[in-house]
Amino acid sequence: MTALVARVWPRETTLGDGGALHLGGQDVRDLAQNFGTPLFVVNEDDFRARARSLREVFQSAFADIGSDVDVYYAGKSFLCTAVAQWVIAEGLRLDTCTGGEMAVARRAGVPGPKMGLHGNNKSDREIATAIEMKVGRIVIDSLAEVGRVAAAARAAGRRVPVMVRVTTGVHAGGHEFISTAHEDQKFGLSLADGSALKAVELVLGNGDDLELLGIHTHIGSQIQDPTAFVVSARKLLAFRALVRDRTGFVMPEVDLGGGFGIAYTKADEPIDSAALARELAQAIDDECSATEITVPRISIEPGRAIAGPSTVTLYSVGVVKPVTVDDGDVKVRTYVSVDGGMSDNIRPALYGAEYTARLANRDSSKVKIRCRVVGKHCESGDIVIPDIDLPADIAPGDLLAVPATGAYGRSMASNYNLIERPAVVAVRGGAARVIVRRETEDDLLATDVGA
């Protein structure tokens, strides 16, 4: 078995006697026995350290140009009450985009001013809830939404802080479905066609009900090249200067978005957040100097970079089946079926996301063979990893560990084939505790009201 690639696995991931994987001081064999599989295992110290590091490196870089930074954790990546409390404890803020995410934040005791509400199609109820919770900002995503939020603010007797989400024409990320700042998609208002400027003017025209904090963009996800962030930031600052020239109003804040790339396999290099922070701070300082405008307060949304690398999914191996194929040099591919699949990780089926895995309960000296890790669902596309080399003696009852599953694994999980969604266990200092319990058949039947 090969050694662990540190950038792929959470901190404190080690190999114990006999080659068993240890996560946060816990032997995965004990985790599987005590909590069952499939199982999401999140290293709490790793999660907190990543959150804290992002806050520190960005605040340090922007302090050098006289600005401050708010880091927003993406609730959509994975959210439960424990995670929301970790986020606030580490000095971050929380980004939500639905009533359900706000409900979790409320239960966790997250202060409203430490939250934001996104969404391209917010319901009246979600807008009203955000106003009632006194969230720090509502991100306007369409021209029509300006009037809706203003009316809700007026009804509540409050002046509500808002930002306007803009599309800069700069887009990045590994797949079309996760690139979010090109023109032909559902998010934001375009700089190019003038709708972004119109939205800003509408907000300013509703000044009795709406407080314009600034502008926001998000250019994509799983971004590993900092260049796009710098280009996008310059466009945002140029637009901010245009708004000043047109209206006389200087927007106090700019949200640069996020989508920082992580390592899913050894072929991936996570983005260097400290270097990115320095580049962005320099670009913003230069742009503000050139346009003779004050440096704004900055906010960022690093996305999966906190939750993603901190979590490992444990599966139990079931059927192992050699299949004769004619695929170049491969003549036999061994299908390794696990007890989860697309119901706990839809990303490979949805947009070809790549993962790695390793035999987790023991070492093996056997030669490695070409395998395909698949789930148990009634879909031929239920593939966790299309091609991976695993020991030839992999067998039913073995444990397979897939790293970097903390972002979007549990949050996008489904009950397809009426399979219960897995538990989430937090490990820290050699102890383990359930933070989201495993669903039961009773949970599945609870919403079925009968004929």
C-alpha cells in the first residue's frame, strides 16, 4: 500500500498497526463497528484549522492595505448545528441560501448579523425570515428582487442591508455547471448589459428601506489558478468607481466570492490561499489608487476549502466482481461494490468529479489490480471512482476510505432507492461523537401519509 498523500487527507490521518487508517486518533475499524457504514467522518480540528487559517491569512494581507476581511463559510457545502457553531467560534460568518439553512443557523445560535442570505429565487418567506433574524446582508440577484426586498423591509419597519450580485464575465472552475460568472446562467446581474448598474441605482432609490453595502460576485468552484480572481476583482473595483462617478455613492464593501480548489487526488494542488490573499490585496490597492477611491471592506467565500478536505467517507465492501473488458491494456476490470454510492456522493455522476480511495482496515502486500468502485443503486452510472488500482485481495467486509468528501457529500445526499442517508461523526483528540445521526426506515416512512 502506498503512503498517505498529505494534501488529500485530513490532518492527523495516520496508518496504525497492520495498516489500518486512523482519523483524528480513531481507528476506522472502531468507527465502522460503532457507527456503521457508509459514514462521513469529519476531523473537527482540521475543519477549525482550515477556517482559522483562511481568516488569518486574508486579514493579514488586507491589513497591509488598510482594509479588513470577513470570511463567509458556505452553508451549502455542509451544514449542521455543530458545524455552524465551529464556524462562528473560529471568527467566520455564515452564508445561507434557503430557509432550511437559516433554521439550522438559528438552532445553532448564530447571530443574525453574522449571516448572509443568497439565492437566485428567494421566497417571500425566506426574505421575511432573513429580515426577522436581522441578517447582515441579503444578496440581491435580480432587478425584480430589489422591490420585493424593499417591500418586505418596509413591512417589517427595518432598513435592510443588501449587496448586489454581479456577473463579471470572468468564469473559472472544473466544469461548466460550477462556473458561475459567465453571462448565460441563472446567477447575478451583468456588468456588460447594464443590469448591474440598474440594480444598484434601484437599491439607492429605495434608500429608506435598503442600505447598499456593496457588490458581490462568484466566478466558479474548484478554482486552482488565482489569475481569474485577480481579473474579476479588478472588474469589481472598476465598477465600484463607475457607481461613484454616476451616483456619488461609494460602496463600502466588495465581496470577491470564492470557490477555492482543493486536492481530491494526488494530481491536484490546492490553491495557495496566502499567496492568493496577497495578490488580491495588491490588485485592489492598485485599482483603488488608480481610480482615487478608498479601499473597501472585503469579504470572501472560500466554499469547499474548509469542509471538503476535513472529511472522509467510510464504506464497507460488498460484492467484488471481475468483468472481462476490452479497454486498451485492461482486459479484466474488477468491480468493487460498496454500501453507498450516488446517494451519498452524487458529484461523480453529476459532473465527473474525481476521487481517490484506499483499503482502510488493513495493509496488503498483494499486487494492485485495476478496479471500478461502484455503489449499490439501480443505475449503471452509480460510479464512485471509475478507475483505481486496489490490492488484488480486496474482499467483502473490507473498509474503503474516500477522502475529501466533506463538501457537498452529505449536503447533496438523497434517499434514492429509499436508502437512509449516512451519519456524520466528528473525531477530535481520539474521541468520536455523532453530530448528524443516521436516518432510519422510520424516517423514510414518516412523510408517507398513505393512500
